[in-house]
Amino acid sequence: MEYILETQNLCKYYKKNKVLNDLNIHVPKGAIYGLIGKNGAGKTTLIRVICGLQRPSKGNYCIYETENGKKINYVRKRIGAIIETPSIYFDMTAEENLKEQYKVIGLPIDDNLKELLSTVGLKNVDKKKVKDFSLGMKQRLGIAIALVGHPDFLILDEPINGLDPEGIIEIRELILKLNKENGITFLISSHYLDELSKVATHYGFINKGKIIKEISKKDLEEKCKRRIEIKVNNVQECVKYLEENKIEYTIKEDNIINIYSPINISELVIGLSKKNCIISDLHEKDASLESYYINLIGGDDNV
């Protein structure tokens, strides 16, 4: 698999505080990669290091197979980013903001400004000042600014923070559009797990500065499949019963079985008891990204 971004034992220290702790991440080309973790887990620090705003204390990272070093700044021209809040001039128009970004990154202003604004749904703003934009419009302008220079890797830190439902939908549709039509790879840090689950193709779970799990959407959906988990005293007889009744299942452990087919609990208990198979524990397992996260990391703090 080809990766846009890889890190190898990446560390970032602030005095004795280790914010990134031998972190290893792998963002596949063409993916929408959701970065999930508690406040203070290291999400924003990782993004700032990748974007060159902070130096790593130890370890390496590769962008487009180029390791951090002298050539990395050239490769970073292929990255667009919004970290925490977009850098926007509120007394300027959207088009004027784009022109300023061209100057900042040292590129000649091309003729696609209106096309770029149209891409993010801002083609009719004309001479309207950004200070008069809605929060959703400002966020879309921020993405347009990040797209200056035609990057193929976008890094977004909390892109829907504070948006109303309509604004959230607009950003979601824009991310999906840019990924599908323009082939842009995304790394998205977000607290909104339900919304993230609607766009992400891959996930990385970060805790105490370390990626503790990476998983594709396909594999996550299989693990999060709604199911009944039962603990029995006789797995062999239980399996016979499930096979006879064409009930979909998997054996999780020696005496624990996951059942995926819709079933009548009473009928299951009675049917198994006739085979001298007793259910000692039964739980319905949730099927959400949030529940997976809580089971993996814990939910005492905010994401």
C-alpha cells in the first residue's frame, strides 16, 4: 500500500512532558483518515510537526516517501492545512484572501480563483466582506485557501467546530467531493465521531502521544457489527444449534460467541437449554465508532 504520510517512532517533548511518544502513523494515498483521541492526546502537536510548525524531538516522518530533512519543505508544497482556525482576513473579500495566500506561499496568482471559490460553494459571494460570512462560509473559505497551489493532501484540525447542522453537511459534502473528484487525501482530527464516521475510510486512535490502533472503515464496520454476545458452558452444542437454525455467528473466545442474526432471546435460551447448553451471560453490543473508541481508549474525558 502507498502511503502519503508515515512516521517512525516520532517524539515531541516539552521539558519533561512527552506529547508524542514513539508515534507511528500510516495515511494511505486517497484515504480520508480520521485521527481520534482525547484532548491532550497529541493530535494537534502531530499536525503541527507534519506541517513544519514544530520540530520533532526524535524519530522520523515521511511525506510522499521524503524523510524530514532539507527536501521536506519542497514536498510540503503539496500539503494544504487548516490548524485550529483558518487564517482569514475579515476585512477582505474571499477572492482577496485567496490572492494573499498566493503571495504567502510564493506562487503567481493564476486565473482559477473563481473556479476555486466555486469548488467550495462560494461562487456568488462577489465583493462581500468575509466578516459578513456565516461560520460555515468562513470554514469553506479556509478550505479554499488551503487548496491554493493545488495540494493533493489536506490536513484539517476540527473542521466542523461550532458549525450548525447545515454547515456540517456542507463541509462533509465538500470533503467527499474533493476526495472523490480531485483525488485529495485527507487527515482529519475531529471530536465529532458520528460525523467523522460518515466520511472516513481509515482511522487512527491516539492516546498519550501514541497511535494505539489503526483500522480501515471496512474492518471497523465488521468489528462494530451489531451483535449479541453470549457466554455458554458448552460451545460445541451451541454451535450445533446455531448451525441448525442458520444463525450467523463467530466464536470470540473458548466460551464466548457473537451472534449477528436477528434472534428471539427466549427461543435461543430454551433451544440451547434442551441441548444442555446454558447461557451464563448475555449482552447486546453497540455498533458505533464512539463505542469502539470508548472500549479501546476509555471515555472518562472528552475526545
